[in-house]
Amino acid sequence: MYQIHDKWINYKEYNFDIFRFRGPAPDLSKPHASFLGAAQTYGRYCENPFPSIVCKKLNLECFNVSYGGAGVQDPMFYNNSVLKVINSSEFCILQIMSGRSVSTNGFEIVRGQDGYIEDRFYKTTAEHYWKYIFKNKSESYIKDAKNTCIKNFHDGMMSIINNIKVPLYMFYFSSTPSRNLKNGVDYSNYKSFLGDFPQLLNYEDVKIYDPIECSSCRGLPQLLPEAVTDGYQESLGEQPLGCYNNYYPSPEMHEDAARTLLKHL
């Protein structure tokens, strides 16, 4: 996904079953650890994301099961070949992913945060969906969509957890401490409503899973070698990101994440 746009960095992606995962490809005949998540686990704009750092420290192969915008309903988390590898791991790290990337009223997730609005009539992203309903639907509709989304998030999270048979560690990784999340409460505009990563989730939603937490913004904004050209911000009617990353975890944040996890492993 990201390799198409980020020409200046080699994510060493490889094919696994029907998916492409962040590399380098692990030797699964050797002891390995599994990491499940979204862009923060994948490590966009980072040569050495926290899964790779952790595995190098522990002399393990790294099975990085992640995808940009992924949520708890992403098909890679339910694939039998993927689960077989996860359940042969030494342990598994499961990221608290975005509450935004989940099916809800009038929106069906397919992959990452991509899906369909209104019974497969219009293909778009979850963020576009929330922008659409803020413009076209009532506040009561939006509240109901949020409640459905949160319920589906927790149902999906429990489905993933129940499929994992090896030691499991939940992981919260964001620039915003979980206790400071105020998502899904400001109805002034869709951006404020979605809030900080993990969008739509509040502290009450996160603390259920008692995750290991790394809240860091060290290294942000991150100067990139070239401007971001994936067109996503423009498609939302916003200014392009330019040469600075102020959303995805920086390399320094990945170092902090690895350091935090290693204290518990």
C-alpha cells in the first residue's frame, strides 16, 4: 500500500497468502513473534519500526501483520494461514487500532479503512463516510452510527483475541495519552468528532483491554525526503501533507515503543 507512494524508503514488502506484508520476510522455521495492527505497527516513514526493533533485541523473526488504516474487521486477522503463523509464535502483540475503520450504519468495511457507503452504492474510505454523514445526516443518525461503530469495534477486537492461543499483549501506541482521549464527543465537525488516533475511541474503550501504553510525540513533525503524493488529504478537500509527517509515529517514537514493550516481554 505505502510502498507505491513512498519511493524513498524500502519497506521490503513480500507476499504471504493473498496479502502483502511489511518485511523483511521472516524465516518462519525459526522462533518468531507476531505483531498485529495498522500503519503504526507497519511503520510508515520508518526504516526500523518497533516490531523489528523488539525482535532484533530478542533474537526472533518478525511476522508483521499490518496494513494502513486497518481495523478489527480487516480480513488479514481472520485468514487461516496468518492465524497458523500467529499461533506458532513466541508471543503476539495486538495494537489498539482505530475505531474509525469499522463497519457501521450505511458503511461496510472491506480492507483497511476502505469500504462502501449505502449498500455498496459508493466506494470510499471511513473518513469520507464520516465527512459525508456530517454533511448529509442528522445528529441523531451520527450518534447512532457512532454507537454501532464502537460496538462493532469491541466485537471485532474480542474475535481477534479469541483466535489467538499464544501469550498476547495488548498495545496502545499514540501521540495522545489514552487518559486524554476526547473522541466522538464534539459534533462541531467530523474532524473534531473523530479526534486523535485511535479515532472514535475514548479512554473507557481503551482501558477495557488493559494495554501496555506508549504515548510519545518525540520526533514529530518528521521531515521527509520528499513531499507526500498519495492524494489522500486532497481527496478530503484539505491541503496536502507536504514534506512533513505529523501523524504517523516517527522513528524516535518507534524506539520509545520498542523500549516500552521490552520492559514487559
